[in-house]
Amino acid sequence: PSERLQLKDRIRQLLRERDAVMVSHYYVHPDLQDLAEETGGLVSDSLEMARFGRDHAARTLVVSGVRFMGETAKILSPDKRVLMPDLDANCSLDLGCPVDAFSAFCDAHPDRTVVVYANTSAAVKARADWLVTSSCALDVVRALHAQGRKILWGPDRHLGDYIRRETGADMVSWQGACIVHDEFKALELELLMKDHPAARVLVHPESPADVVALADAVGSTSAILNAARQMEAKEFIVATDTGMLHKLRTLNPGKTFIEAPTAGNGATCKSCAHCPWMAMNGLADVARVLETGAGEVQVDPALGLRARVPIDRMLAFTA
Ligand code: 13P
Ligand code: SF4
């Protein structure tokens, strides 16, 4: 058998021996998505990854995704061992929102409820009143707005703008961006739509406003999956990480999924829409961390306790 199949078998065996379960994000390599599902784990969005890791009985969690996902798992299960294939797998939103500067921003707006996206460090989460992922951000802010609360949002500016437009909430926003979704281009998307007039357009709200404006459905990774399954159309243009195409195609064999364009000036980039940090997750590293115990996520316990408050609030809100 090929090296790939041997590695998969080895991982299956290690998961059993080490009382471990694997949780993968939709953006990682298809092998890691399939393996998680085949072995009783989960492939999903960041919200459901957090919930599954918290509720599963296994003593070790292997989180294939990016660092904030491993940290969230550890914060929710401090007594479990949380392993990641590569601890350097980060996120531009997390990197672009250092806790000292973000805290100063919060201090400058003491009258605002601090709502923070999951794609942040444990320290930034500890400074927040609420945590949200893209699948519940709109509902949480809508509920807070209905209570008359003013919002301080961070770090993704496009998602923040989208929520403000949708809810009418009074929001000030940190100006971070996702390096993947920020690259989708409206002009090129319109041209592609002209070539595929029957196609429906599915967009993740970390994309720029002019791209979101062209969407038939806007939402998190899970919302995009649901929309693709429910819509009658046979063809879809997808503005999110190309890792999503695996699940979209497997679940919808009769439908066609086309990548949304990512470069301006007519020079369409075919491979830009893949997160370089998600791409750091590989089979060999999963096997290695299970074998050696390397790649263990550590979160300071006192910090974890504070960061857990807004995470628990989100999980209760979405239960
Ligand atoms: P989801 O919360 O939709 O899984 O997205 C996480 C992410 O990193 C999006 O780029
Ligand atoms: Fe972060 Fe964007 Fe990568 Fe998601 S796709 S982990 S938001 S850089």
C-alpha cells in the first residue's frame, strides 16, 4: 500500500491505543477530514469543533486546524491532552490582534460590550464579554443589540461590517482581516457570474463587502454547506477556502462547485484561496504527535479560566 494509506492505518491504530479522537476543520486536507470522520471524530466548523471536543469522552484530542481551535479545545477541557499536527499553524486574525493593543482599544470604549471572534488568542478571549464564531455572530449581536447594548467588535473588519449592516447595531471594530477571504475580488466574480448565469454564489462573511453584496447566500462554513444542499441550482461559485470544496462535492455529487476568483486586474489566481496555516496540517504530523506526544497545546490555567467565560456563554447561547 502507498505511504499515505500506511500512515492512515497507523493513525487509526494510534488513535485507539492512545484513547484519542480527531477533530478536523473543513479547510484542512481531505485526508484529515475523512480520517476524522472514519474514526469516530468530527469534521466541522470552529463552533462545532469546540463543542465536540468538550463533550467527547476521549482523554486526548487531536485538533487539525489552526492554533485558536486547539487553544479553545484546551480551555474547554483543561484535563485532556490536546495535540496539534503543527503548533505554528496560526491565523492572520489572531496574529493581527495582539492582546495589549486590543485591551487598550477596549479600555477606550468602556461603555461597550466586547464581542470577540473565535479566531483570537486565549488572552484576547479573556478580555471579551462574548465569544462568537461566524455561525452564531449575527444572532449574538442581534440579541445584544435588542437589549440596547453598544458593541466593540474584533478582530475581523469585514465580518464586523457585515454584522453591522445586517443588525443595525452600534459597533466599533478592530481592523483585522483574513488573508484568504480578503483576497476575493468582486469585479472578477461578476465576470465569472456572467460566464455561469445559472450559478448561485456562496460567500463567507470574512470576504469584502462588495463580494458579499453579490452573494445568494452569506454565512459560515456550515451555512455554506447547508445552502449548497438546500438550493435547487446545479452550479455554485464558492468564495471561501478551497478546503471546503471536498465536503461540498462529496455531499452534493450532482452539483458543480467553482472557486471564486482571488486576484484583481484580470489575473485570476487559482490557488490563493487556501489558508497557508490550515495547509500546515498533514498525515505524517498527526502520526508523529500521537506517537511522541509532541505538539501539545498549553494554555495557562488561570488565563484559560477567564477565557472560558465568553466561550461557555457562546456554547450555551447556541445549545
Ligand atoms: P468557521 O467558524 O466558519 O469554521 O470559520 C473559521 C475560519 O477560520 C474561517 O476562515
Ligand atoms: Fe484565519 Fe483566514 Fe486561515 Fe481562517 S482562513 S484560519 S480566518 S487566516
